[in-house]
Amino acid sequence: MPQEPVASSPLSVPEAFLLLCLRDEDGKAMLDGSTLGYGLGGAILSELALAGAITIQDRKVVPTPGYGVDGSGAYKPFMQLIAAARRPYKTEHWVTKFASRSPKQLVGDLLAARNIVARAEGRILWVFPTVKYPEVDPVPEQQLRERIANVLSGLRPDGFSASVIALADATKILEKRFGPVPKERVTEITDGDWASKAVKDAISAAITAATTATTMTAVSSAGSN
């Protein structure tokens, strides 16, 4: 018997980014593991910044005074890493750190818990375990894509939509999902005055990390041909 959809609630930045990266029919990611990991790492950092959990000073991340770690919800393990650090580290450090913590499974499982996707376990060559997340409820992604399309067409962005667009552009998912987008519009969105400096710094770090991962993957693939 098919599961009933869970009551809708806003997507987090990592959830939205992962939804755009998954093929609807089989739940397989359209990005290589490294690029997806960096993209999700940046998405988590952006989510913490949007929530007000972190403050960024001179590109270094510190917990916001008075913001409890327990308030980070599903992303509490990542906030705990920041809170436990002996000294402030730069945004790029945390994007890389988060990317190494298997964020795809955590975020995918969050979507599965809401019955937006299903969790399908399998093995590659009968040996290596793998998890895919085929879509179950198409409505959240349809609403997300409509929201992103409206911003790309000229609607004023907010921190959430700008974060998702910036990450999707850096990882080359934006064009796959929305077709050719004028670079000037993407730059206008990511450089606008729609969000706090902390959020924009988090997005900047995510773009740098995701772009680097994408470039390295392309170079590696070219070298193996």
C-alpha cells in the first residue's frame, strides 16, 4: 500500500538542493559523489546561516551567541562540530568538513522520512552498497521548481532561493533543470542585497568548494580518456 504524503512544510536548503540533483524516475544523483558532497556541505552551511545559528567574521565561522546547538534540528551534528572547534575556521573548511560526513544519506533520509522520496538500498556489482532516493510525492519539487523559475525570471530572491540557485549553478545542475540561464541574472541573484552577510559568505564558500570539485572532476575525467 502506498504511503500517504506527510503534511507539507518548507524544504531546507539541503533538501531543496538534493531534490534538484536527483533523477525523478530512479532517485540516482546526477552529480558525481564529490561534487554532490561539496554542494550539500555548502547547503548545510547556508542553512545554518539562514537559521541564525552561525555568524561569519572575516570568513571565519563562529556559533551565534545565545543560539543553542539543539536549535539546529536535523543539522545538529554539523552545528556540534562548529561549537566544539577549538578555534574559528574559515567557511571553506566547514564546507569540506561537512562534505566528508556523508550528507547525501542524511539529507536523503530526511526527505524519505517526509515521504517525498523513497529510500531504495542496493549494491553495485553485488558488492558495494548504494542508496537511491526515487521520488514519491512530486508536489514539493514542483513547488520548488516554480519558485526557482520565478526568481530566475525576475522575482526578488530571498536567502533560501538565492542559496539554492547559487549552489545549483556552481554544480551545473541549474542548466540541467531549468535550461540556459543568463549568467548576468545568476550573478545579480547571488550578489544582491536580499540576505545577511553571514548567509552570503556561506553561499560564497559553497560556490567556491562546489566549483572546485566540479572542475577537478572534469579534469580527472578528461585525463582518463
